[in-house]
Amino acid sequence: MKRVYEARDGLEAHMVAGLLEQAGLLAQVNGDMLQGGIGELPALGLASVWVADNDEDRAREVITDFEARQPLPAAPSLRERLRPTEHHHDDTRRAFRHGLLIGLVVGAVAVLWLLRGG
């Protein structure tokens, strides 16, 4: 058996295996059940598709054709790349509030110290 495809997840692996079977090749998915142990294992690259040694070349042709027909992901626009994320806004607000609180406390202590004759 030869590994001909490393999938992102089990669903993709079974989809490719089904595609190979439609082309008349016997395909086997391995590692797809390991994704249940994600806490201990890497989350991606566990599932793979295997075929018989003598079917490797034909399987790679089918997979290459399949990958060539997939649409490219749309690149984010300039506006999307420059727009800060909501998470960034939350962190900035939190940091501002903490800085303001610390500044008020330090300022109050300084004023009290000066009023007492520092």
C-alpha cells in the first residue's frame, strides 16, 4: 500500500477516497479516527488515503486533477487586512482601562503625599 494523499481531516480523506473509488481504484482511509484524541495529538494531518502499490500513479493523476479543479480561496481585501480584529479592540480597551485605573491611583497617592508636605 502507498499513501497518496494526506488530508486536513477525516471528511476530506473520505471524500478523496470516494473520488478514487469512482475512478475504479480501491482506496483506504487511515488515521481518521485519531482526531478524537486531539488533546494529545496534532489537530491536522492525521487522516491519509492509501491505495495499492500498482495504483499509485493513477491515483496521483486523479488527485492532481481534483486539486486543479478546486477554486482558489479569495484573498482578503486591503480593507479587511487593515481592519483591526474585534479581539484587538477588546485588548486595547482593557489595557486603556487598566492604565487609567493605575494612573488615577498613582495620581491620588502623589497628591496626598504633596498635601501632607512631601
